[in-house]
Amino acid sequence: MSILFVGNFVNDVIVKKTKDGEVISHATGGSVTYGSIAASTFGSYPSVVSVVADDLPRDFLQSLRENHLVNLEGVQFREGKSTSYRLEYALDGHRTLKLEEKGFEITTDDVVIPIEKKLKQSAPFPDALFFVPVAAEFDENLVFQVMKHFVSLGHVSTFVAFDVQGFIRSFRGRRVITRSKEKMIMKLKTLGLISLELNFPTILKTEYAEATAILGNLTPTECARTLRDFGFTIVSVTMGGLGSYLSTALTGEVYIPTFKPERVADETGCGDTFLTCFVLELLQQRMNNFRSSVQPTGDTKNVLEVTREQVIHAAKVGSCAASFLVEQVGPNGFQKRDAILERVKNGVPTEAPVEARSVTVYKPKKPTNE
């Protein structure tokens, strides 16, 4: 399976407060980092489109290319500074996110040209496309142009996945804030309409905190259904260690457990890992159906081409993949598909929260009018 991630790598400055002062470290992050390594370890062939500067560690990119077999032909270098965030952790674990450098815009040509180049080399067309911005490096217009280009090439069965965070973020100086509710809803409805108009199977992932910032004080189930009504095929509202709620026409709204890890060392990148492995397992199940000539349903509107049980299974695989990631610090806890399936089968799943509203609701900083 060939998949493509679109978003910028991030130079993270990590500041952890201690009783004796603070400890500062540096890491390369962003959804394209965690997603591509998760995909490679799972057993697929990931590529990345990103625009960076020379301040992004070259040894990191070399490791991605050589150790994880991530295709980086779509990574462009420009003069300036790469996207950078400062992550400040208080003694109680509370995190404050500050923008150090916004980085570069990603254009439609930045995405389309590498794809066309690969096609000329007889490389496989992407089975899945992940739009994962981290600092508003592109918007819904790029999504429309790229997906329309896919249609022109005759590829409308590609799974298209979105992570909400980069679409709803805005900035006031170094402060990271949310856009106004009206702007956030407009952006997501636009993405949903694009999905419906071009008839792609689409997956939207959002943390419950983000969903409540957009929709108000709804339950996770209500958030998932409301967002699906915007036009997405699948919506997943994640709640960290409490699991997630899934909404699709095939399943309705269902709870997806997470699985007990051996320890919790670092939760960074869990959402990226969940989304990546969820989509990859969906692709695997669809491929299995094609090979066995299974027709999941007579409903011609089933653009996923999988069954209800296969959707739920794939979501559990994504959730279980994230449970491995938390066991180690940094992008080091990824597991192969076989190990993930073993934990899905024999691991200890969480139970659905008795009262959905007991999940912490995000209280955003004052939104911008942008």
C-alpha cells in the first residue's frame, strides 16, 4: 500500500519544568513524522510532501529515508526557517504550545508535481492521502485542487484523511489560538462538501477537546455525528486513554476502546498513529474483499467498500497501535501489524465512559476573528 502525507515537519523545542529549573530538549515532530514512521512500520510505503529549511536536521531525514524507507522526494528545501513550536510542560504536566516559526506554505504544485513524477516512473498511485497541516501551511483550497487532480487522473478510490488541528489553528504573535467557531465550522463544512462533490471516501479525526471548541459542549457521540453530517464518510472523536467514538453510515455511532499499554511514557503522536493505522487497516480489509470477491453490501453509496465489522476492527487496530506508541519516549514505540493484531485479540480494552460528559472539555483561549 502506498500512502502520501502532506504537511510540514516541525522543529520542536521541548521545555520541561522541574523543581530545580527546566530541562530543554529538541526533537523533530509533526504529523508527517509520526504518521510516516507508523505507516512504514505497519508495512506500507509512505511518502511525504513538506517544505523545510536547512535548520531541519539532515540526519533525521536520512534516518527516515534509510531506516524507515520513507520516500522524501516531495520534501523541498527553501531559504528561511522551518516550522517550529515550543512545548512547555509545567510540573503538573500541563502543556502550553507556542509558535516559534510558522514555516513555509505548501502549494498545490508542491503536492501534484511529485505525484506525476512518480507516476512517470511507474510508481504506484497513493492508496491513501493524509492532509495533516500543523501551522496553516495550506487550507481547504489546496485540498480541493489536489483531490480534483486525482479525479482527472482517474483515481477516486483513494482514501482521504484529515486531522482537524492544523485547519482550526490560528496565531496571534507566538500564541496558538483557535479560529472563531464560525470560521472553524465553515472550513470543515467546505472539506465535507469537497468530499461529497468528488465522491472520495474520507476520514476526519479530531480530539474531543478540538470538537468541543468547534461545536460547543456536546458529548463525544454527538460531536462525531454532527461532524459526519458535514459530509465526511467517517468521523473519529478521540479521547486519549479513554478511547474514541466513531461515526459512519455503516456503524452509526459506536465506542472504540483503547488497549492497556505496559506503561505510559509519552503520549506525543498518538493521534497521528491512530489515524494512520486505522486507514491502513481499512485499506487492508478493502484489499482482502477485492481478492476474495466479497461484496460488502449492495448499497452503491458504500464508498468504503468494507463491512460494518471491518470498519470497527480497523478502528481498534488504530487505537491499539497508539497503545504501543505511548510505551516509549518519542517516535520509537511503533509496532508491525502482526503485533498490533495480537494485542487487539488478546489485550485488555478500556470500557466506554459511564458518563460521556465526564471527559474533559477543552476551554479554548479567546478565538481570533480570522
